[in-house]
Amino acid sequence: MRNFLFSILSSVLLSGALSAQPGLDSLLGVWQDRSMSDSVRARAFESYIWKGHLFTNRDTALVLADELMAFSKERDLLDGQMSALNIQAVASAISEDLPKALELNERVLALARQAGDRERIAGTLGNMGIIYRKQGDLPRALDHYQQSLAMNEELNDQRGVATALTNLAVIHRDMGDMDKALADNLRSLAIVEELDDPRLLAGVLSSIGNVYFKMQDYTHALEYHERCLGIYERTGDQRGISISLVNIGNVHYERGELDQALDHQQRALELQQRIGDRLGITKSYNQIGRIRLAQGDPRQAIIDCHKGLEVAEELGSINDRAHNCDCLYEAYKAAGDARNALSYHEQREQLSDSLFNEENTKKITQLQMQYEFDKKEAATRAEQEKKDALAAEELRRQKVVRNGFMGGFVLVALFAGVFLTQRNRIGKEKKRSEELLLNILPEEVAEELKDKGEAEAKLIDQVTVLFTDFKGFTAMSETLSPKELVKDLHECFSAFDHICQEHGLEKIKTIGDAYMAAGGLPTPNTTHAMDVIQAALEMRDFIAEGKARKLAAGLPYFEVRIGVHTGPVVAGIVGVKKFQYDIWGDTVNTASRMESSGDVGQVNISEATYALVKDQAGLAFTPRGKVQAKERES
């Protein structure tokens, strides 16, 4: 039996307002006081809308947000414009207009980056992660949450850290990793209990209650949900009250206390209908249907779950549709209607597969590995910088002491020596910087960047692009430790780097266990297709040899798919920090599809590449006919 875990969306959305908020009358008074500065008035009005209307009367909040936007535009207040957009985004998210909420957050993010407002950037990334999760895009949600957490940790923003941890816990819970979910939540709770933020505290308590619910620890689940309900009743948050009632009703249901469960769900439904909470309505109808089914009334269960499904389809929520289809499957089966039961069972499975497929699991594993690697790398770098600073200070102290006993000629000699040492050191640092630059950028692009401070994107008419991807990566990630898995990836990618260097290819990037390279850039040449084919074959043979060794030792092994395509690309640098040389265009997409539609242990090439290498000696080709590769034929 499946139950909804009702997370409190509003509780983990960041307002970007001041953390200390006076009373509503005081805030309104500041807004209306023309003797105050424009920025102070705008921030007070944002807090007034957020605290007084956003979660209780969204229509009024949107009208006031328009007023704030007009005020801020007239006075060129960038922060006020971001605040108004953020309020509109939160209102859209609460009303389940997720595409609009995402578009508004993109606008906030663009303005925040323009203003260099790192706190706002971190909060907006977290908000976008919430929306992506609601849309079922768990890898992208996890990526945004991790970016938000890292930035908040850099800023030492404890409220932001707690929010990001709570959001990450929801992803871990969705993926079934209850230990990580509980650890993130409890860490968040320790932070939030030191803050004066009832709404955020309620959100963390609700999230912890949901984790305990999934762990079937109903005593602790009820304890945390009732604490959460108490906060919402004290603050008068009607939507929060309805959510807590749903979650408490779920606990009673699992305990077999059906009358109490039904009472809580019906109270929640009545409140949701009054405030227009369609997301809550679909969940409550679903749970009421399940309770009716448990009470032996499948006909009424069918009626209730159909109502829930109808609202879920209006909202476009994959997760809610799946839950209601599951309810209808169980109800029709209990009613003896096998045909309808089978129909809703199939719909449920299709919807569930779209949420939790192997590709999502693989992407999330990759993102988690990358996040942990970046975090360790940053810690190592910080430790080394600390050691360098201490060494430099000790050297300076020794020089001061030594200089105190020197005079005249000795002092001059010392200055000369220091000058020569510094000059040599500067020369070495310059050489090291150039080597590092050449390690991430092609030489031609690096020179242009040094000369002009920027490098222009270029259209290159013919480039051959290579993609590799490992079969069995997800399975290996489940059996190996992160350290062992990264060690194996490092061994493979290091070999690929050497192979690319030998054949004059440009490594573009790695994404998790995928490797991308290209021939014929940044300086065009006529041998790019053959260069890439030879490199691809060597990569294939390297992986095959590794597989044989691992099999002999009884260890897990990688198998590889390789795809190649030739065509035009746009090449250039993206980003201003940790910038990267990259390529774009349909050629890149097609090369990726050659990989994904290829056979394991083979090099799958497109017709365009074949036309360039078909007459080369030493190559053998096996026609595959027309192969559908995600809306393309090759």
C-alpha cells in the first residue's frame, strides 16, 4: 500500500527577505514612510507581503508583488525587482504552476548573477531544485540542491544551509536512502532550532516525520508531525495545517486506526477546498479512497480516487497521477473489475518508471560522486593554502631577524638575492599558470584568452566527435565504494587522455562515466575522422583488456559503448570561473546518439564519418542498416 508523504513546499522556499522581521503594522508603516530610503521601503514591503499574505492569500500577495515591481523598476532597484519576482515564483509554485515558477526563478537567477548577489543565487538554486523535484527530474533537483548547499556553506549562511539540507533529504528519501535522509534532516534541525523561523522549523519537522514514516517508525513520525501541526496552528498557516493533518492521517492509517485516519483526511480536504490547494486536494482524495478501501467499500474508494486522479492530471503531476492510478488499481481489483484494474496497473507502472528509471539513478550517483569529490578537493586546497601562508609568514619572520644583523653590503646583497629569487619565483609561477591553462584549454584558445582577455566562439565546418559511456556503471556503483569506483574511472580516463594526445584529439569533458573528445579543432585538419576512429579502437581495446583482467580476478568490470559522428560545431569557452572549452550543435547530439544506440565493445559510426574513412586501409565495417537513435536514423 502506497501513501503520500506530504512535504511542505513553502517551508523550504527562500524569501530573500531580512531574517529579522518586525510586526506587520510596523513593516507597512516603513513601506508608507516616504522619508525612508527606497531600498529600506522595498525590503520592508517584501517582508510584509511574505509574512502577511503569501501563504494565506496568494491573490493579494500577487497584487502587492506587482506594486513592489513597479516601485522597484521606477527607482532602478534591482533587489526590489528580484524580491517581487521571487514572491511571484513562490506563489506559482504553491499553486502548482511549475513551468511559470521555473521561468520566474530563471529571471531571479539572471538578475542575482548580474548583481553578484551570492545569497540570492544560493536561495534561487534551492527553489529551482524544489520545482525540478516536483516535475520528477530528480537528477537536476539534486544538482541544484548541492550547488545551493555548497554556496551557502561558503557564505556561512546557516538558514540557507539548513534549507538545502532539508531539500537534499527529500531526494535521498525519494531514492530510498533513509540513513542519508535522516542525517541531513537532523543536521538541519540542529541549525534551525537556533534560528527564529517557525516556518522553516515546521518544514524540517515535517520532513523528519516523513522519513520516520518511510522507516515505519510511526511513533516518532507522529511525534514530529504533531509538533509541526502545533507550529502551524500557532502561526495561523492554513495550508501548513492541512498538510500536517494529511501526514498525521497517514500515520493513523498505517497503525490501522481507520476512523482517526479518515477524520484527519476529511478535515484536511475541507480546508484545502476552502483555500484552493489543488495539490492537497488530490492527495487527500487519494488517501480517503485508500481508507474507504480498507474499510471494505471499494465502490466509494473508486469514486474518491477518480476525483484525485482528475485533479492530478490537471496539475500535470506525474507522482500524484501514479499514486492515484495505484489507488484505482487496488480498488477495481477489490471490486472484481479485472479489466479496469489491469488498465490502471499499467498506467501506474509507466508513470513510476518515468520517475525512477535507471538513467535517473545513474545521473544521481554521478552527481553525488562529483559533489563529494569537489568538496574534498576544496578542503585539500584550503589546507594547502593555510600551510603555504604559515610557511610564508615564517620565512618573512626569519628574514626580518636576519636583516636586523646585517648592514651595508650584506643588506644590498640580500636585496639582490631576494630580487632574483622573487623574479625566478614569479617566472616559475607564470610558467605553472600557463601549464595549468593549457591543461584545460587548447593552446590556440589559451593564447587568445591571454592576449585579449576573452576568446571568441568559432564555427568549424567539419569536426569528428567521439562519445564513450560505460555499461554496468550503475551496477558497479552499488557494489564498489566511492573510492574504488573513482579509482577505476581515473584509470580509464587517464588512458583515454593519453590516447587522445597521441592522435591529436582535443578532450572536451567528462560527465560522470561519459567521456567526450573531438578531432579537427581548434585548428581544422583533414585527418580528423581517421584520427578519431583510431583513438576509438584503442579505447575499445584498452577496456577489453581491463575486462579480461577483472574477470580473471573475479572483480566487477566495465564494458564500453563508443559513438562517432562528423559534422559542423560551434566551439568556444563557457563560464567566467572554472571556464571550460566546449562544443555545441547537432553534430554533438548525433555523436551522443551514436554512442547510446551502439553495441557494447564496438565503435558505432555515422554515415557521415563512414564516408570519410571507408577507403582507409586496415579498417573493417559491419553495416547495421537503419537504426533508430532517438528520433534519428543512422
